[in-house]
Amino acid sequence: MSVAEYAANFESLCAFSPHYNTVEAEYDKCVKFESGLRPDIKHLIGFSEIRDFPTLVNKSRICDEDGRAKSNYYKAMSDRKRKGQDRGKPYGDKNKKNGESSGGKKKNSGKCYKCGEMGHKSFECPKKENKCFKCGRLGHKADACQEKVICFNCGEEGHKSPVCKKPKK
């Protein structure tokens, strides 16, 4: 209910109470009206201690309208931000079915770092031993591999390409 609706209802009910229709009861009328306001408006209006009823109604109405405008502004900004999240993704997730992407691969089909196989992650690996990515054998990792290193630049054994003395290809 808006403050304007609340004020109209309050005024119509005050017509039935002779106490609130006197000039001396202006203070009581303001206190009673203020106590029925929503907490957010009461918080803004209460410290002013406005005891002129038409002024109190007007200020309360302005606070209500400002609050609604603020709420609508932030709601529109939130909606606009949410729509912008799909920017740069022209196909979105429409093509994905049951965890599959448009490429046909499963969503969680990463390469295992223990055994080198696809379809599961290292923490799900059924094999207990580590597989070397350098020589392909089980039982050790690449950093502990005794196999000789081959340079990708010159093709010779014994060193890696970052320390190769021959000109880069």
C-alpha cells in the first residue's frame, strides 16, 4: 500500500473519531499516522517530528515515491546486468544436453594427471600408480623420470630447448 492510499484510508477512518477532528488533536493524529507507516518511511520521517498533519502526509508521500523510484532504478539495473551476462556468447547453453557441449564432449571429461587417460580427474583415478608423461611408464612421474631429455629445438638428447645452444628454428 502506498502512502497516498494509507493517508486516504487514515483520513476516512478519522472521520468516525471525534477526537482526531479537533485542532488540539493534531499532535495525536500525526503520532498515530506516523506509527502506521512502513518501517523504511517511518525511519526517514520519524526524526523530523513533523506535527502538522498535511505536511507529514506530504513528506511521507515524497519519501514513499522516492523509495519506489530508487527500487525501480536498481531493479532495472539488475535486469540489464543479468541480460548482459550472455553478451559474447551468441549460442549460449542451448546446444548442451545432459552435460554435453556442442563439440560432443562431456562437460567433465578432463585428462587425469595420474594416469594420463581422458574421462576422469586425478582425484577420481581408479589406478593407484602414477604414470610418467615423458616415457609413458607407470610407477613414477615425469619430474622423476630417468629417461633422457630430448630438445624440441635441435632434436638432440641431454638438454631442453630453453637452454639449447643452437639457433631457434
